Amino acid sequence: MPVWDDLVGQERVQTQLAAAARVADAQVTATSEGTPQPAGSKMTHAWLFTGPPGSGRATAARAFAAALQCTSPDRALGGEPGCGFCDGCHTTVIGTHADVEIVRTDLLSIGVKETRALVRRAQLSPAVGRWQVIVLEDADRLTEGAGNVLLKAVEEPAPRTVWLLCAPSLEDVLPTIRSRCRHLTLRTPPVAAVAEVLMRRDGIEPALAAAAARATQGHIGRARRLATDEAARTRRSAVLRLPLRVDDVGECLKAAQELVDAAAEDAKYLAEEVDTKETEELRAALGAGAGAGSRMPRGTAGVMKELEDRQKRRRTRTQRDSLDLALTDLTGFYRDVLALQLGSGLAIANEEIRGDLDRIARDSGPERTLRRIEAIIGCREALDRNVAPLLAVEAMTMALRAG
């Protein structure tokens, strides 16, 4: 299966990347044979993939990285780079290729120290592959200092190094960096295309695949999780009941507490296994004895404290992500309400609770619905400013009640 099959509903971007991969392949072949390199206007050393959440920015970057490393013999016969079967494609896609560094973070930001390590990596020549490829999936989380460090590497790239940066929008990346990148914009995939992928690739039943794709409005990752995880569907159902519970102050505060508690529990569940494994691995590397109560060697307390701080930041990020997902579902609820109130004819994302949507639409007007959507947006902005989650969510639920 060609690596491009992972791109859902991105035909224009796929065409551009495939053309660039062909030029890149010709460049490397020409260099190795000592012949003049062909014109490379379709290929450049730095790319910026932007698009809404769920559009597949990281997937597109990985597919392009795989095509750049493709070693299929069919290329010499006119085949397209990115076969999906050769060692170069396979190891890139699964994340084990020696010359492809895939960087993602579960923390709130990417700092100067991590970025300097990437820049040093980018100066190396390919060890086994055709290119040295750095995929930075969270370029929007670079601190200002880290962005300035990266700028130098993007300005003066090594001959066989390619940077692939991913971010939600152009505004999330420093102007000096984005001006030196070729920009590709991905769109939200059509709901039908996402449902088809869930059925074909994950074996999901058609009805469930269609419901998950419709509920997430084309967000591939969330649709897959919703279709394959019963607990995720249960949590989403609980979130969608929140608008029906904000009739009095007591219920507003109770619903807010439950929402924050659920996000914290999610973060704890996801972090527990990873934290334990990381801690045990570091203890073993530092020479500690077996068991959590064994004595640590002298001089290692600072290293352990650094790991604990990083794990704490990761749990904070995971909790925020879980809350943000719930707020996205709430926004979808009121978007459906607004569509019904205006008679727009838009497809309803939450068709399974059509009765609740109709009741809320009858009992209020479009102005109140818009104010409620603004309250949810305000909550997300407050969380971005590090407002205490419970305080931000309580303010939101009270605003939902007031309309």
C-alpha cells in the first residue's frame, strides 16, 4: 500500500508531495552517479504543514518522509517513490528509520535544549538513507528561544537534510521560520472519507464508522478513538448531557467538578504506566537497586527531580488535552443547536441525541446559543492562560446557564 494512502481527503497536497519526492529522488540519484542534478523547483529543504486538528498534518509529513527514503527498485522503471513496502518506507512509517527523527511532545512546550539537539542532528549526513529528515510534529509549541535556534538551521541547511514542520496555522510559527518554508495547507477530511478509512483500515462496522466520523466532523484521530474505545464513547455521552444539567447553580458547579475530575482521571490513567516505566528505567540507568524503596546513588537526586517535574508537566498537558476534547464536543452540541435554530440544513453531528438538540433549540434563540459558544471559547482561552481548570470550567457552566 503506497504511503500516500494514509492521507485522507488531501488529493492536492498528495500531488504536490509526490512531485517533490520524484524530484528529490532524481537529485539523489544524479548526485550518486556524478551526473548534473535536475532542476529541483518542486523540492526544498524546509516544509510547513498546516491545517485544522484531525486534518492529518503529521501523517502527511511522515508519508513525505517515507517517500524521500523510498528504495523500491520500481523507481528505476518509472515507479513513484513511496511504495510503502520497501525497507525505507516501512521503517519510516513505524518510526525506526536511522535517518528520520520524528519529534512530538507530550509537554506544554519544546525548549532550547531539545531544539539544539535537533539542530546538531540535522547537520549529520544520512547514515543509511537517502536524506536526513527531521519531522517536528508540534512546531507550534516551540518557545521563542527554541524558534530562534531552529531558524539558523533552516536558514543554512545541510545539503541532504529536510525539515518537515507541522502546526495548526501559519500564525503559530515564527514569521522568520515560516518565510523560509514551503507551505502546504491541509483541509478537514470529508466525513464520508473518514468513515471509509475506519471501515477499510480498522474493520469498523459501517454504522459505527459513520457515527464516529460524523460526531467528530472529520477528525481522523478522534474518530478512530471513538469507534474503537467504548470508554471514549461513554465519556463523550456524559459531556453531551452537560447542557441539559445547567438549569440551576448547584448542578452547574457539580457538572464542572465532574468534568475536571474526569479529565484528571484520564491524565492519571494515561500517565501512570508511562511514568512507572520511565522511573524504573532511569533508576536502573543510575545504578539503583531493584524496587521502589531501594537507595539511590549519591548525586542522582537532581536527575530524578528533573524527571518528576517533566512527568508533572506531562500530566498537566494531558489533563488540558482531555478538557479541550470535552469542550470541543460541547461546541459541536451548540453548533448543532444553532443549525436547527437557523434552519441551515447543515448535517447534524450529534444525530443520536436529536431529541435533546430539538428541545434546547426550541427553548432558546440563536443569540443565546452564540453566547454559549462564546463562553466555551472563553473557557478554552482561560485554560491557555493557565487559569485553574475548575475555576475556568465553573465560569463556563454558569455562563451556559445564563445563556
